[in-house]
Amino acid sequence: MATRNLEQDVDTLTRTISELRSEIGALAGRAGGAAQDAGRWGARRVGHAAEAAAGEIQGQVAERPLTALGLAFAAGLAIGRFLVR
């Protein structure tokens, strides 16, 4: 009698674990999809911000070409100085 109850408990536990595994798999799949969607949204947002920044920089270079050239030269010197060490 006790053996029969134990076998039933083990069968019930095995079925419950199997159901939990399948539910966890489904949840993981949904979480992965949500993460991909968030990543795509973030990438688009960063892309738009980068395009806006590039447009702003191009406008500044067009308005003040000599200042832009001087800044680029100074930045090159500074980077070169740090890389030599």
C-alpha cells in the first residue's frame, strides 16, 4: 500500500516537473523575444541620434571650416601623444 502511494507520488512529481520545464521554456522564449524587440528599438534610437549628431557636426564644419580643421589637428596631436607612451 505504501509502495503504491509512493509510486503515485513519484509519477505526479515527474509530471509536475515536466510541466514546469515546458512552462519555463515558453517563458524563456517570450523573454528572449522581448529582449530582441528592446534591442532593436534601442539600436534604432541610437542610430537616429547618431544621424542627428553627424548632421550637426557637418553643419558646424560647413560654417567654420578653419576651426574644425584646427580642432581635428589638436585632437590628432593629443591622441598621438597618448599612443606614443
